[in-house]
Amino acid sequence: MLRVTGNLSAASSPAAASFSAALRLSIAPTLAFVSAPHLRLFSTISRSFLGGRISSLRPRIPSPSPMSLSGFPALKASASFSSGSSAGREILVQHLLVKEDDSKLLVELQKRILEGEDMSDLAAEYSICPSKKEGGILGWVKVGQMVPEFEEAAFGAEPNHVVKCKTQFGWHLLQVLSEREPVKDIQVEELHSKMQDPVFMEEAQLIDVREPDEIAKASLPGFQVFPLRQFGTWAPDITTKLNPEKDVFVLCKVGGRSLQVANWLQSQGFKSVYNVAGGILAYSRKVDPSIPTY
């Protein structure tokens, strides 16, 4: 059984202008509830999920807003790939970074990794990227979120094969630990159509991640309630409450919180997760106006 471990943290990590912030232009994999009063969480990938490199799940709080490209004009990714599958993939990337003139150190570290040493340990000791605190983990990324040289190397690499590349920051050794398809959106009209089928209502796992006071104002039939403020109570045993083999549909007010939870469920091994695009507000406006808006 996959379980969530670790304590929720309330301390932020300030690295707004760091190499990792510039290298990787978005935050993932997260449960990032960035508007008060919602709880904010950042979950890195645990050894039990990857079957490998990371020793523990280390929660932290992500930046309260998406990182801007302003100030980093050279970082706008423009690399193209011959494979048509890259655009739909997300990859979990680990790396270490050394200075451009540290080529001897780069060769030594590459040799040590090939001889069996853990990149996590070497990144923690030698990398000049702040991601060293996470064992070099940059998180789940997709095309368009990294500088072109790094992106081309990462998306061209075979899983768990160490490759090197050079960017404006220096020399990188990187490996792809895992890959996945991104969480799928389902439009409210399609969800409504499916909900008319009794078999769907019996088999599908419908969850609403809004808070109890929101549920009291507006709700949809058949949805189980998993309030985010109670994340610590239902997350550790999520695979006993929901079946990872069955479809899961996640709902919130407008689709933001539900997407974060959908991504987290996928990271826990759920095979088919759908985010209800636009949330219950879109459902009210496009499908059933009798549902109150708030």
C-alpha cells in the first residue's frame, strides 16, 4: 500500500532568484493552496513511490504565485523534439550542477554515479543548485518549463540513465526518474452526461475537495467530501478510501484546488484521475443553473 508520510510544514523556503527557480519555471509536484485560508503543502517524491532514490517525503511550502519569466529573457524554452510524444509527457527530473570550469569534478561525479553512488548524496554535497536540499530533485516538468539545453537533454534521456548537458548556469548531470501523462480535464457537460448513467455513478469515484461551509452552499450528488483543511486525516490512508485502479473525478469551486489534488493522487499511484474543469461554478453556469453560486 502506498502511504503518505511526513509532517506538514509551515516554513517557507526563499529561493526566488535561485538556479533551480530559473531552471525550472513552474512548481511541481505539489499540493499548493496558495490563497488564504487554505493550507499550503509541498510534497516531494518518496522512496516508496519511486522505488529508489529519495529517502523521505519532505514537505515544504511553494511560492505563493507562479514564477515569472521577467528578468530571465534567455530562459524561454524553444527547443523542439522529433518525437511527438514529448509534449504530452511529464518527467520527474533529478540533477546536480557544477560550475562551467569544474570539468574535472563533473567527470569524477559522473564516474562515481556510474560506479553506484547515489546522485542524491552527491547532489547534496557538490551541487551548486539550491535543489541540492532535495537531493537534486526538480520535480515533475513538461515541455516549455525548462531552459532549452536542459529540456532537450532531459526529454531525450532514457529513464534512469545519467546524461550531461551544459547551460548558462554550468554543467549538469541529470537523470529522468519516472514519467507520466498529465492529469486529464473533464468538461462539466461531459461529466453531467456521464452522471446520468447509474453504472457510472456506481463505479466512478467522485470526490469534492471543498470545505464543509462550501458544500453546505452547493453540492453535486454522489460526491464524497475530502476537505483540504482535513488533508492530514484522509491522505495517509487514501488507498483504503479510494481504489487506485478505478477512475477518480475531482471537484472544487473553480478547478484549481481539484487540479492540485488530482496531481497528488496521480503521484500516489492512481491510474486514471480527472479534474473537473471550471469546478462546480462552471457546472452551475453551463449545466444546472439551479445550483447556487457563491
